[in-house]
Amino acid sequence: MRERFYLRLRAALYSLRGGFLIRPFVIALVYGAVGAFLSAAEEATPALNGWIPHILFPAYQDPQVALTILSSIASSIMTVVSIVFAILLMTLTLASTQFSPRILVSFVKDKATQWTLGVFLGTFSYCMAALPSVRSSPTPFVPVLTVLVSMALALVCVGWLIFFINHISRSISVNHIVDRIARESEVVIDELMPHPKGAYERAFSGPPLREGRERVLTSRKSGYIRFVDVPFLVDCAKSFGVQIVVERRVGQFVPAGAPLMSVVDAGRVTPDRAERLLTAIDIGPARTMQQDVEFGVIQIVDIALRAISPAVNDPTTAINCIDQLGRIVIAFASRAPPESFMHGPPHVLRLAMPWIGYEGLLDTAFEQIRRYARGDSAVSMRLLRAFDDILLAGPSARETVSLLDRARRVVRGCEQALPDEDLAPMHRRLQQLESRVLTTPGP
């Protein structure tokens, strides 16, 4: 139960971090608590009002003025909040239809938008919490400091609204969207692959799996694998004395009843232990970027494919997407791949965990764009430049051969759709790439 709770808590925290709920809600609660506490402190300590110059709030003894100010600010703020929500819905709809529905994840995770909602809702909560303290009878009381703070918050909200409009106007720019997705992908790479190539790099293939009675654990529900608690699976394999093979990697779809993992020496796995092992894998209706580098690449590829479609015909956007895809692939290729075979003790294989490899990421990033860009010389030329940039990052000999093969496929595809005058610069760039391969020693 503890493991299941941990996995659900992690999934919930990830969802809340990427939504419009938790940060605005917390800010609103804090502001409301400050409004209630400050008004109560003023009533308990009347000397606080003596610090406020009369020129700032002349109507010290008129509760009606304080009520009017607080209620006007609260009502105005809620009107602005409705406008903010309308702008958000318009932005999300525009981004979903024009670029890709999958990029909405990055929009709802935008901290500036969450802070904007939080500040406006917090100002409303502050005013509502302070209103009950203003009274005319039996003893008139005006929380002067509280009202002045509400007026200051109203001015802050005006400035914040201007900032938000400017932020939204930049956020719907395709260059900004693609750059944000690339940065999020690099964060996932940093977490999943923290070590550079070199001393930490391990062999891709592990020792052969042990022979023994095998039991297949099937998925209890359908969905995408979003997160795998690898350390927990290794600890379970050690304590149970078994070997675990995860059948599908993060980001892949698993229908209910399909094999999720297999366990060697299955006689040691009781139903309770099998239930514990299944809690290590989080499955949901949509992919996330907790451990899924490919998902960020897919979002950028979606934008590029729409850009080069005949209905949109925006090669500049596709070129920008290719640049960012090259950036992600370079970051991925410069790191040691995540460990696929975990042992404990040494030479005793405990867990076999599949991850997407270099070739798989290249296929996802460039193959679809290559096929659909055969008739566009500018996009195809930028594909060749992306391969050249990746080559300059120092890939291995095997990766270099793969890049050169992909570059040749780009040119062969364009030879069937482009005239000779457009093919000439592509052939020159391909020759430049081939000469660079011949003069660059592979690691």
C-alpha cells in the first residue's frame, strides 16, 4: 500500500504542477489568510492605525468608505479574472488547432499564467476576508492598513494584467512554443541521463537472462506508461531473489491484459508481491514528460508536419522545428544512455529495463519530416544541416554511419520531386557531409 500511495502521490504532484489548480489555489489561500490576520491585528492593536498618515486615508472613521473600496476592488478583480480566463481559453484553442493538441501540456504548466491567476484570485480573497471586519455598530471600526494594502494590491493587479497580456502575446509565438518544449526535453534528458559519454558509459547489451520458471505480469488497465520506479523494482528483485524484465518502455501504450513485465524464478512471487511490482509502473490516458524524452520530440514533429502541409505551407516554422530537434538529439547523443541492466550483487542481473535509443530518437525526430518534405528544398536543406550539426557534436562511428545514411535518403527522396537547379546545393551539402565523415575519426 505504501508503494501504491507513493506512485499515486507522485503522479498527482506532477499533474498538479502542470495544471491551473495548485499554485493559484495556494496563493489565494495565503492572500485570504493575510487579509483576515491583518484586519484582526488592527482591531486588536488600534495603535497600528496611528502609523498611517491621514493624507493616505482621510476617512478614518467612515466605515462606508472602506466597505466601498473593498467591495469595488473585489468585484473588479473578478471581472478581470473572467477576462483572463477568456484569454487563456482563446490561447489554448488557437494553439491546439494551429499547432498540435499535445502542446497544451506545456501551456498549462506555464508558471507566469499560474501566478497571474493566483495574484488576481488572491486579491479577491484578501478583500473578501477583510470585509467582515468593517462595521458601523456597535463600535465603528475601519481597518485602515488593511484597506491600504488592498488598494496597493489593486495597483499590482493592473500592472500584472499588462504583463500577462504581453506574456500571452509571446507565448503563442511558434518559436517560443518550440523552444519551451525543447527546454523541457533537455530537463528530462538531464534527469534521465545525468552522465556524459565516457567513464559512465556502459555497454548496450547485458548478460543473458537467467533460466528459470517465468511468470508474466499483465497490465490491469489500458494506457501509456508514464513513469517507472526503477530503484523500487531493483530493491524488490533483490529482496525477492528474482529477475525482472520490463516488457515495454516509457511512452508506449499497454492495453489491459497485455504483458507488462516478466519475472524469472516465479515461484518466489506471491500474489501480494506481484501486486507490489505492478505498483512501480504508472499508467495513464496520456503521455507525460516525467521520463519520456520522445514525447517532447513528438510535439515538435507535429508542429513541423502541420507547417509543411499544403494547407498551411509554412516552411519557416518547419525549419525552426528542425533546429530544435537537432538541439535535442545533440543533447541526447552527448550523454551516456540510461542503464538498461541493473545488478545486485555484481554480476547478478536483477532488472532489464528498455529505454529509447539513439536510433529510435532519430527516427522519431526526422523520418516523418523527411518523407513529407521531399518537395521542399528549404526544409530538406535544413535537415542536412541538422545532420551536419549532430555530426560536429562527436557521435560514435555507428551513429555517424546512421547520420550519413539518413542524409543520403533525404537527397534520394528529393531527386524524385525537385528540379536539378534545386538539387545542386543539396548534392554539394551532402558531399560536404561525406567529406567531413571521412576526415573525422570516430570515437
